[in-house]
Amino acid sequence: MPAKSKAQQMAAGAALSAKRGERKQSELKGASKSMYKSMDKAELERMASGPRKGKPEHKH
């Protein structure tokens, strides 16, 4: 499922980098921390990929 907002996409990217070992898990906060715990690598890749153009900053 692709991200619905830029903020969601960025949080998924942060969680994905922690899954890959590029970032420490302890550096994650908020949504990215919960995404790290609840989603697998493939789900995070789908959510973090795709263009950001045209997406709202935050989903209301």
C-alpha cells in the first residue's frame, strides 16, 4: 500500500533504513518506530517508494 501523505512516506523510509541496518532502531520516534515494529521490509519498501509530488504534507 503506497503512502497517502509525505509525512507517512518519510516515516516509512526512516523505518526501512532501520530495518536495513543503516540507522539505529533507538533513533526512531513516533510513527516510524511503530512502523518498524509492525511492518516487514517489503511492506515498508512499498510504502516508502513512489513519487511525493501531489501528496499532501499530512493526511487529515
